[in-house]
Amino acid sequence: MAFLASCMAAGSAGAHDFPLAAQAAQAVAPAANAPGMVLFRNVRIFDGKSGRVSGPSDVLVRGNRIERIGVSLAPDPAARVIDGGGRVLMPGLIDAHWHSMMAAPSLGAILNGDQRYLTAIAAAESTRTLMRGFTSVRDVGGNAFGLKQAVDEGVLPGPRIYASGAMISVTSGHGDFRQAGDLPRTMGAPGPTDLEGDTAIADSPDEVRMRVREQLMRGAAQIKLTAGGGVSSPHSPLDAITFTPAELRAAVEAAGNWGTYVTVHAYTAAAVREAVEAGVKVIEHGSLMDDATARLIAQKGVWLSIQPFPRELGNAFPPGSEERAKFEEVFTGNNHAYELARKHRLKTAWGTDVLFSAALAAQQGAILASLTRWYTPAEALVMATGTNGELLQLSGKRNPYPGTIGVVEEGALADLLLVDGDPTVDISLVARPEQSFKVIMKDGVVYKDTP
């Protein structure tokens, strides 16, 4: 955490720095070009699976896929050659718990700000996310569909977005930011916070099915429900279990009928157990679970998507507030949750869950590096590449980017980073993307190429 804090001090002042934005714009200028053919010559490969770095190799990218890996590959006259100089070529990083629309703005701006202003902030942050080496994000709450479309169409540079759409909650649950004056709500009618599409309230199995189908209609890759209380929401105590088993099963059925899955926000053992028994495939957080619950997760083959929360994340909430107290409880429990994940060999994904802080968003790589409290650098990097890539495949036919992701292997999508150094030895390299990442490629397009 001391390492993260030092990075915070160095990076927070430039969170919305215009020279940095101009530098990013220059770096991503080649994005307008269509994928062609690129030969990475003399690179050592971290493949995102083994945790090891190979000997000198060549990697040929044709279009948006890795076509061939070998030694001393014959150059194609049409290929652009990038001499790696013995540097490490690795998969692009994947953040499995990201909020594209809510990472950078303050909570006050989100609740009271102009939506066009918030979208502009999200667009700028999306470009910065890519330039930090994150070529894919799993967006687990927020109306990121327009941003995703803009990125996919090449309007602006950014990572692949696996969008969940609105975070579905219940009246008074995590994600319900309404005030008492907004009540009562007519069943089936959207509340004032539903209209922007960042959250959705559902208070019966039928309403849950409707809200799930609305997100699928918008193009959701997976569905996100809040099965228990949360930190940032004003009306939901951490110990609350929000959805009933019948409501959770309705969501699982509706998503399953569409070929995808449900992930749930849940901190406590009781909330996690109810969700697992209802058939959800992924638990977000699990910070307050117990040993028996971790064992149940393992038995059911459910994924745990957990985040190494930095203490600075609590600064979004005023000292002495209920939200700050809830954050401290979750922060304290997180270490035990990671220990349980290791003990029971849970299928564990990594993400950040940065909210309401451009300064913390800028430390995305540093938060990844902080995983070394529980994992080796190589284990942490595998989690943020190949393992998170496996998690993205759970979207099945709703996967917006079909193909193998998060690995360097023949046939995989060409999301690649050329690193000046060996991150399996010095993982702090990922916390310094401006200096460390010499080449950033997403979908076969080079967005950064520096000497």
C-alpha cells in the first residue's frame, strides 16, 4: 500500500491535466488506420497463462489476430516490423470490475451533473484507460453502451467494453440513490435515476425479468445485480440481503435464455450464499464471506471477482459518514477474503472497482501491482490477462468480441503490450505505463509506438 500511496501522490495532480491529454492524443493518432500486418521481432513472450517469459521469439499479427509465433520468422514485405530488442511482449491488461461512466467523475457530479459533461469525462478516461495498457474492461454497472459504440466505431480510442448496462437493484438497495421525496414508485415504472440507464430498480421476479431484458436489448454482455448492501449507496446497510431467491432465479433464467450469465455484487456470507444457490456464475467482492461460503463457491464452480481495494478509495466519502464506516469494514475484511480464495483455489478474477476519482483511475496499474500482497508478480499478471480473459468468455454468444483474449497464442485477438523490462520480476512496471509500455496494440491496431 505504501507503493500505491507514493504513486497516488505523484499522479493525482494530473488527473485532468491538459498536456497529458494532448500527449495521449498524439500517441493514439495511428488508431485511425485499419489493422494490417505487424511483425514483432526479437521479443520474449509472457503468454498470459504459464507465468513464465520465453526466449527470443517473433510474433506475426495479421489483421486483428496473432497469426504465427516462432523464431526468425521470414519477414513479409507488407509487414510493418517492430524490433522488440529483447523486450517482453505480453497480452493487454484486462480489468474485470470497471465502471466506465463512474470511474473519474465525483459522486456529486454523477448525482447532479449534466449528462453530456459526464459522458465527455468518460470518453477522455476511456482513452487514458487504453493508454495505461488496459485493452479490455468488464463494465459492471453504468450506461456504457454509447461509449462502447463510439470506441468500437473508432470515434475515440479506448478499451474493449464488456458492458452490463444498468446495475439492477431493489428499492432501498445498493444502487438506489433516490430520496424519500421520490417515493412511492409505481410498479413497472422507472424511477428518476433509471432514466439515464445507469441503475434500474426491480421489486418482483417479473420486474427483474423486464429489467434484465432491457439491458440485453441494449446489448449487455452480462447482467449485474446487487444482491446485498453496498458502500456508496445511502439506504443499503452492508448486512442487507436485497433480492429474494425467486428474484435472483428470474434474473439467472432470463440471462441464461439469452446465452449469458448473471454476476452479483455481494459482500456478506449470507448474500453470497443466496446468490450462489440461485445459480449466479460470478460473485463481485465477497469481502466479508466466511470459510463455509468460500467452500460453497468452490463446490459450485462459481467465479470470485475480487478487488484489492486501496485505502484511498475511501476518500470519496466524508470522514464520519456511514458510507466511510462501511468502506472501512469492507477494507478490513478484504485480506481474509483473499486468503480464503487462495485456500480454496477459487476461480479468481482481478479488477479495480474505482469510483468517483480520476486520481485513483490513473493508478489502475498500481492497484494491479498491489496484488503482490497475496500473489507473486507472475500470478498477478496471469490473473489480469489470461484468467480475466477466461471470465470474459462466460458471455457466450453475447460476447461482443468473439475470440480468444488475454493471451499471446496463435489465433488469439491481437491485444498486445511491448514492455521495457520484465514485469514478472518487477511488477511495478505496470504502474508506470508512460515509461514502461513502448507499444500498445488493441485489435491489431498500434495505438502507441515509442522508441
